[in-house]
Amino acid sequence: MLPAPRPVTALLSSPLAAITQFRAVADARTWLFGAQSPRTLNARRNLGAALARAGHNHEAVELLTDVCATYRSVLGADHPYTATATATLQQAQKAK
């Protein structure tokens, strides 16, 4: 069962709550749409960003590296989602 949704402002002010929510969404989308679905990849990218904001940079970089590789193989290197994920990865790497 998914946790009850929280307002976006609450997620921004509580990185640990955001991680919990984004992890649940990523897991549900993986089950519903498959690991390579852009919907799943978007949720995993959001999880990676939340991990980085919470200071879990190693886990964020690991996750975002996989997300970027999958975006490139599924959507191509020039797709906006790939570019966004790459920028998120670069930010997490700088913070590491």
C-alpha cells in the first residue's frame, strides 16, 4: 500500500519524507510500467534528487547514473528527460 500523499511543500521541507514518497512511487511505477518506462525513470530521478538533497550523495549518484544510462538507451541522448537527469546527476556529483 502506498503512503498517503503529502503536499509538495511538505516534501520540500522534509527530505526524508520526500525520499519515502518518491521511493514508493518509483516502486509502484516499476511494478506497473516496467523499469524502462519514462514514468518509472522520472520517479527514480526524483528519488535521486531527494537523496542528494538529504545528503545521501553516494546513493543518489549511483541511482542517477543508472537512470541516465537507461534514459539514453530508451529515449536517446538528446531527449529533454535525459538532459534533466544528467544535470541532476552532475549536481549530486558536485556535492559528493
